[in-house]
Amino acid sequence: MDSGLSSLDRDLACEASLEPFFRNLLANARRDGWSADEIANALLSLTQNLVADSRADAFIELIPPAGTTRH
């Protein structure tokens, strides 16, 4: 991975890197009998949880440790 890439380029590079695994995940889920809607809903839910967790982690880092202040 080229760390000199712009944010947009990094997002696109990450997407390209994940796509084969994503396609495999979809194929496995279909093979296991899940419908396209069920798969999409599950992936959306997992993604929303990931985003919420990463935002919560970022917020927690803003809270100073007990007994300290920010200033």
C-alpha cells in the first residue's frame, strides 16, 4: 500500500483490495441459502456497527482520564 496516496485514492485502493474477499463472502452466503436482501441487510448492519464503534472509540479518546483535565 502506498501511504502517499490521497484520501480518495486510499479509499479506492482499499475497496479494490477488499473486493475479491467481498465477492467470496457473497458467494458463500448465497451458497448457504441466504437471499440477496438478507445478505445486504446483514452487511449493512455490520457496517453500521463498525462505524458506530469507531466513532465511539474516537469520542472516548476525547474524554480525559479520571482525575485529569484537558487544560
